[in-house]
Amino acid sequence: MSITKLGMRGHAPAVLLAPIVNPERKKYERMWSIPDYRKFSPGENVADLFITQAKPKPGDTIIDFGCGTGRGALMLALLGRMKVTMLDFAMNCLDEDVQKALVSQPQSLSFKAADLERPIPLGAKYGYCCDVMEHIPEDKVDRVLVNIMHAAEHVFFQISLVDDVMGAKIGEPLHLTVKPFSWWLAKLTSLGAVIHWSQATQGVNPSGAAVDVAAIFYVTGWTDTRILVNKGALNTTDVDIRRNIIMACRRGLEQAKPYERQNKEVIVLGGGPSLNDHWDDIIAKRAAGMALVTINGTYQQAIDRGLKPSAQVIADARAFNAKFVVPHIDGCKYMLASQCHPDTFDAAPKERTVLWHSVINPRSCAMIDAELGEGNWYPVPGGSTAMLRIFPLFRMLGLCKFHVYGFDSCLVGDAHHAYDQPENDGETAINVSIRGSSRVFRCTVWMASQAQEFIAVMRLLDDETQIAVYGDGLIANILKFGADAVDIEEAGAETRAPAV
């Protein structure tokens, strides 16, 4: 990368990442010469909100895209103890105090001149982009969003939804893309972003009515996300899944949506054979107040042991899953994917059913948009099984600490579940190992796929979740060895006879 160092008003030099030819640059160099334009720094006012949502660790890296005065970046360095790289295309944007901090705190702050309409040759764990996107011409919005989300794993956006008032000082508009919250939500999801959390903030218009004035999103848009969003064919034809989605969207159900992060711990029950080794621990944790999330057949297993599930999650599109929502338990939420069979929805209590969307392909997205409206729903990535959707789904709901039982993703002897589930009898078994261990696991094809997808989900969520997997199955060993892939020995395949 060729770089050029440029002086900034006699202070620390800035690095020019690439030649800046954007015609908007001169407009903002004029604006930053007006003292009144510096009075309000949006990034400064929401730095604490970013820290609350992202919970960065000291020393984590962050890029402030369109840093303006730099006061927001200074807050991130001071409050979050982060290493902040500020980007802007106007060389005179930084406040005097921030320029001095570049010299006194070079370990925490740096500034680089960059045009967000061009690919950004930097990388960071986090991104911060406050009151910038509304300044981008509408035909350049996609390009800028992609550039930002490629450069940072998790990005915090604050976007103004109203016209500017300062542009009149130079006779030019500053806010070039003024759109509602729903438009920005639809735009982010169409580009493959997964929404960790979002909110619309309100103000009052000249007539005194409450209106949305800003949209705030905390998202990830890395490649693993886009791959995972397109996964998930669940033993059902595309035609049937599309039919199921349309019917589900027309039921008028509560929609899953982002909530504030909370510290409540959650028990998650998978159906793997090792589940039966841990009931005493599960019962004790539930008695201590942890929430209990079940999947498919573990719902009845919990009920049989006197436990009341807090939520039952189903993603499978086949009709037989209707048996997994009865009997109804008071206080339990029934979290059903829109691709679930109509029989499953009919069997669940409507007033406690929550609809979520396991996005499969662009056609499904378009159908949901048509039924619910763009920006009125949130995609949940995570692979081809309900367990792999649990973590992104509940992280969106604000929960991030999970104790997971029965998540083996391998056979134990000939057992594929902790209970009878004849639908999975007679499946092909293959040998699977993980890098860093000589141990060989016997897995069905879907188990091996789930294990590989689990690694991708963990990359997607990164530090957004804390997951403890109990037992000695394939998943627990992936975490133990920090495996980045599973190896399949194709010659080891065999078809097992159905259980008698």
C-alpha cells in the first residue's frame, strides 16, 4: 500500500490511504471552517451506547468511519480503552484537542485520510459510523456500506433520518439520503448484514409531533454471515418452504426483534445422547433461576422431569414437528421459524408464538418483504439446524450467555438422540476428526455438516456470546481444541440399519 503523510494544522501527520477525488470533500472542508458546525458531535454522544452494546475489551481495535471532530473517537479511547483509527476525507475536520491527543496518545489514536466510497485497506474488530451515511449520495450508499462492513467485523451505525440545518450556511444540502428507519434496515439486510441490535430514537418536529430522528444499528456483515444466511434447506422442498413462509407471515404473530443486551444466563437443551448425563445439573441451574430453552424433542424431555421451558424453538419445516409444541406450558414462548409447517403453528398457542425468519435465499427474503414490508422483520442466520440458529436468534433478543447440553453432533454408540426419534433412524454414518486431535467421531452427514457450520457461527458471533458446551462430544472438542475445521473420512461411510 502506497501512503503519503500530510500535515494537519501543524500537528501530527495524517496518512493518506489513497488519492481522494470525491467532489464532496471540498464541501466539508468549507463546513469544518465554520465554528458552529463543530458544536455538535453525534459520535461523542452515543459512545457509551456503543460500549454498552458491544462490550469491547481494552485494546480492541475500532475504526471511526467519518470521524468528523474526532470527539467520538476520543471517547472510545478514553471510556472503552480501545485503539481507535479515525477516517475522514476532510483534512481540517479534527478539533484542536483531538489533534493534540494524536501526539500525546499515539498508542490509542491515529488519523488517516480516506474516501469511504473506495475500498478501505484496513481491518478492525469494530466499526463506528455516526451521522455519516445520510451524507452519502443515495446511489453510493450500497458501496459505502459494503466498504465499511468489509473493514470491520461488527459495526455500530447511527444515521440521521431528517434533513440537515447547517448546509444553508454554504448554500448546499448536507443530508443527501434522508430515509426512514425501515429503509435503512432493509438496505442493511439486503447487503447481508445481520442485525445484533437496533433502535429508532425520537424527537419532536416543528408542529410538536413525535417523529423518528435517528436510526441506530449494531450489525455484522462479514462473509460468514452471507454464507450462513443462504444455508438451511431443512429436509423439505423449496416449494413447500415458500408456501410455509407465506402462510406463517399472514398469521399476524409477534415478530422476533432486537433487544438490549442482558446478563441473564440461559440453559439450552439439544437432543444429543449426552443430555441424559446432565439432568441433575440442568435441574439445579433451572431452580437457581436460569432461563430454559428447548429444541424439538427436548421440550417433552424437560417437562417429564418437572421443568418448565421458558422457550421452545423449532426450525424444521416438516409436519411431524407439530408434536413438539404440546402440551402447552404456561409462560413458555414458542419460537417458530417462518418456514415451519402450518400444522406446527396450528398446534402452538397463538398468543405465545413468536415468529422468526431463518432466511434461506433471496427469493424467500423477497417473499417476506412482500408479506411484512421491507424493514419490518429481522433475518436470523446460523446454518441448517435449530441449534445453530439458537445463538444468533437469542443474541438478537439480548441474551448472550449459554449453558448448552446435549449438543454432541456425533453418535454415542449407535444413539443419535437422548430419546427415541425414529425420523433419524437408518442414516449414513461417517468418520469425522478435528484438527489438533487424533480422536475420531462417528457422525451422520447432518451432524458433520452441523459441526462445520458451528465453527462458522462462532466466527460470526465472535465475542458476542459466551457458550459452554457440556459433555465430550464433537462440539465440546471443537471448542476444547479451538478447531477451525472438521475432516471427513469418506471411506468410512456406512449405512446403519434402522433401530428396532
